[in-house]
Amino acid sequence: MTASISRSSKWWPSTLRARLFLILFAGLAIAYGLSFSILFIERYMSAKAVMLGTLENDLATSIAILDRLPAKERADWLDRLSRGNYRLVLGPGLPGVPDISGRGVEITGKIEEAVGHRFPLRVESIPGDDRRLQGHLTLSDGSPLTIEVTPTGVMPIAEWLPYVFAVQMALLVICTWFAVRQAIRPLGDLAAAADALDPNKKNSPLSEAGPSEVAHAARAFNAMRDRIAHYLEERVQILAAISHDLQTPITRMRLRADMADDSPEREKLVHDLGEIERLVQDGIAYARSAHGNGEKISRIDLASFIDSIAYDYQDTGKAVTVLGVVQGTASTKPHALRRILSNFIDNAVKFAGAAEISVERRGEGDIVITVLDRGPGIPENMLEAAMQPFFRLEQSRNRETGGTGLGLAIAQQLAAALGGSVRLYNRAGGGLAAEITIR
């Protein structure tokens, strides 16, 4: 059963466009072929009936004339009485064999009806030629007469008919293709819109023009996108509100802890409050990055910008270096880009102890800034998940080693606000590379 299904699917097109085209074209071609066949058979039967009826009438007249003519005048009338599908010959004719085919029986019956059963008749097929029949009879005076019948095409095909058929098939293909295109194009537009769906971006809505079914599907898709965007915005607003409101009680708790007497419990409480405060700050940063930070785009000198980031880390004793020579300028949001690179560098320093920054241009002016390290890297099956909010490779739940799990998610959100993209990949020889592409 499975093998038969796999064999059938091998010959069945994989795309809906091809399947609809094949079904419509095959159905129309078969219907057209049946109509043409029925029309051809009907015309063939009608032409055959006319031909046999004409053969009977002409033969009856010709034999009657020859039977009444004197024997010496009959030769002069043979050409006059012969027709395109038969000719009359005085004499016994050629020896033959009985013809029992369906065609021979029909022609024999018509000749017998033409003779009127007044003369003995014998119809034979000439050996070596399936198309020739001879009817042998004897006239009233005993003279032998041979009727040689050469059946012609019942319904000759016109020379222009194949061209008309080819044009009709071409029109059939074109109309089928156009119908399939009209049916599939809205589905393709809907799929493209679904692939490009990003509630955080203000993309133009899907066109609601076209048939009522297409317009209804487009309206439903646009409404769904608006609902998703609203839910995401509401979620981010809730996160921002909770994070913001937590700052006040955290501040009061820190003040009370600072006023308490020195003790191990006080130190633990201050440490826990610091972790909570960092988590709240990251939550606020993530909420702000989800819809951009309102920063304006400005042109920066890449060399100065990258060097300033590296110097800031070097001043605190972190091993952060710049690879190669950085040149050129870029139009971007400087604070957002600095936050992205800082998140990359923080992760590299935390897990590898050092970080390297490289800048290069690719394609049509795209700027790629990469932060590289020689740390443990990330398993290939977790690279995509590492970009999700609150995902941490460190499962100990220790904030000092695992963080909040928002750094890369914030970087991805800010990169989208810059019109760029973020990518993680493991380096050959060990380590991780985190790059941002600014288009």
C-alpha cells in the first residue's frame, strides 16, 4: 500500500499550481477529444451512408444502360459510366478470393441491390491488394461484365485541420494556465505575506482586491496580523510596567538593607536585591527594544566607534581587541548598535575571557560587525533557541553565570529596529561568532 502510494506520488506534481493545471488541462483535453471523436464518427457514418447509397444508384443505372446497349457499342460507354470509386470492365476480370470482411459484405450488399438480383453476382477480393474488389456478373445476352470497386476515403481530412487542432490545443493550454494563475496567485501572495509577517514592523497590509473569497481571506489575514501585533505590544507593555513598578519597592528594600547592621544576612539580602534589580533593568531594556528606542539615525565613523567600545572594556581590564583596520562610515543608531555589541562582548568575556571585534563590508555596501571568542560555543541545535527571550544555556539558574537570558533577545530586537539582522555560528577550531549585519 505504502509502496503504491510512493510510486504514484513520484509521478504526481508537488506544487498545487502544477496539479491544478494538469487536472484542468487533462479534463478539458479529454472532453474535447471525446467531442471531436463523436463528431468525427457521426460524420463518418453519414458520409459512408451517402457513398454507399450513391454507389448503389449509379451502378444500377450503369448496368441497366449496358444491358440494353448492343454488344458492339458497350465499349464506347464504359468510360462514361465509370465513376471515381468504381469502373466497368467487359470480360471475366481477374481471379480473386471471396471477401468476407465487414466492408466487403456492405459493398456486396449494395452491388446486389443495384443489380436487383436479375444477374448472377460473385464479389471477390483481388489478391495482393486489400482495397480492390471485383464483382463478376453476366448480362442478359451472356456477356461477362466486371465491376471493379476501389473504395476511396469516406471522409477526407482537410489539410488545414491539423493546424486548427494545434491552435485549439494552444488556446486550451493558455486558458488553463491563466485560470490556474488567477486561482493560485492570491494563495501565493498570502503565503508570501505570512512568511514576511513581523508584527514589530509596519508593513503594508495585504491587498484586499479580487474575488470575494480572496478579499475575505485577505481581510482575515490583515485582522489576524493586527491582533498579533496588539497582543505582542500588550505583552511588552505589561513587562515594562511590571519591571518599572518593581523598581520602587526594590529601592526601598535597598535603603532599609543599607540602614541595617552589618551581618551575613544583610550581605545576602543586598546581593539578592542586586540580582533582582539587574533582572528588572533587563526587562525594561527588552520592552524598549521591542519597538525601538526612538533614537534617530546618524552617520558615525566606524573606526572611532569600534575603538571607543574596545577602549571602554580595556579600561576595566577586559581583553577586548579590534582585528584589522576599520575604515569608512555608516548610517545607523549609535546607542542601539553600541548596546548590541556590548551584549555580544559581555557574553564573549563571560564565557571565553576575551573578545575580538572585526568589521568588513559585503555585497552592496552591507556592514558586518562580528564579535569572536574562543569559548565553548553553543551546540548547533541550540543556536536558534539562544536568540529567544529568557533562554539560558546555563541551567544552574545562577545569575552570575547564566544571566537573565535577555541579552541576545535584546540584541535581536535592536538589530531589527536598525533594519539589520543578527546571526550566531560556531567558529572552526572552537569558539563562537556573533555578527550583526547593517544594511
